[in-house]
Amino acid sequence: MNSVELITALLILGGAFLALIRAVKGPTVYDRVLAVNVFGTKTVILLALLGYIGNRSGFLDIAVLYALVNFLGTVALLRFVESRRFFQ
Amino acid sequence: MSDPVLLINVILLVIAIMTAIAAMWTRDLLGAVMLMGIYSLLLAVEWANLFAMDVSYTEAAVGAGAATILLLTALTRTGTREKEGPNFHPTALLTVLVTGAVLIYGTADMPRFGDPDAPATVNVAPEYIAQNVGKVDAGADGPENDFGDHVPNAVTAVLASYRGYDTMFETAVIFTAGVCVILILRPLASSARRKTAQSQEDA
């Protein structure tokens, strides 16, 4: 891992941390949903970067899976916020 | 810190601990569910970093995906505010600390990472690698196959042959749990349907 890659990884982690602060502070539920979504995206990017650094192609599969799971979670959260119930 | 990967691991774990504390501290249960989703994603990255790809897959799919939806479904029956009360429980903290100390004490007896003489690698693992598990003598007039009468994949041999009953009843347990969840949630679904039917009659 050279210094450019390390700095990139640290910047992504910093961005993820900022999203985490927004998720904790809120204040509205939409801030939180957006923060969780941003955090998921940062995770995907971080995984892809770590896979590139370590030359491990298996990381990309996991990154794609995370993108899907993140989307699923966001949709479930927004459905809950909209109607407060899932079965109707 | 000399090792950059170690530095990233440490940062990930510190953020994970902070997320867990925030999830416990908040009174807003919907926010806590979201923080638990973030926590699962962080742990999944950490597992991938430790080369545990299967655990990472499971953590992402179950922890961040299914558990979030399950907790939200629970919130539809309970409400999204935690009851007012003391935030600090000394007995619970003591229990957690003692359990953690015992677990860390237990790791002292574990063999070194990657030790070839570790009990896990000298007991039955050579049998799996030699593909002797699940070997069936088909006899001279048995069906012909290319695998020399053994299960061709070591993982399949362990999961479907050596632990066949374990896997089968695991499936039964998960099926039972799914049926229970559906039974708990069903009245809500049917009452909602009745309400829609009623409103259609009114109209």
C-alpha cells in the first residue's frame, strides 16, 4: 500500500465518519436515512479500494452485494417511515 | 503505526464501537435500527479485511439486510420511542465485563494462528482433504462415476455427508422460526385487509 492509496482510504473513512455523525445527530428521520445510504456507499467504495490495494478480486463481489443490501435497507426504512407498517 | 492495513482495521473497529455505543444511547428506536445497519456494514468490511469472505457475505445479507427489516417489522408493533428510565445499568455492565474477561482469558489457551499442530488441523481435517468422508463402495456392478466413489468436494462432504443430520435439522429449525414469525405477524395483516374490505363496502 503506497501513500496515495493510504490517504484515499483515510479520506473515505473520514467521509464515512461524517455520515455517521449525521446519522447520530439527525435531527429528522430523512437526515438519518440519507446518512445510512451515504455510509453504505462509502463502505462499497472502501471495499473496492481495499480489493484493488490487496489485488483481491473477491472484494468486488462483496461490494456489489453491499450495494444491493444497502438499497434494500433504504427501501424498507422509507416504507416504514411512510406508512408505519409493512403488511397491508 | 507501521502497517497501513492494521491502521485501517483499527479505525474501522473504533468507528464500529462508537456506532454501537450511539445505538445503545439513543432513545429513538428507528435511529437505533439504522445505526445497527451501519454497525453491520462496518463489521462486514472488517470480516472481508480478515479474509473471512463467507462470514462477510452473511454479515452483510443477514445483519444489514434481513435484521434491519426484521427490527423494523418489530417496530410496527411496538412504537419508536424507548421508555424513559436510567441509561446506565451497573449490573449489566458488570456482567458484560466479566463475560468479556472470561472470553479473553479463554483465548490464551488457543493455538497460535496458522499453527499446523493445532487440534483443529490434526484431528479430522486430513480425512476431509483425503476425501475419505462419505465414501461409498458402489461395488463392481454399481453405477459408474468419475469421483472414485467419494464426494468430489471437501465442503460438500463435510456439510452434506459428515454433518448431514446437523444440516437437515438446522433447516427444520429455521423453517419453524419462519412459521412462528408469520404466525405472530399474521393478525396484523388480516386486520388490515379487513379494514380495506370494510372501506370498500362503505364506498
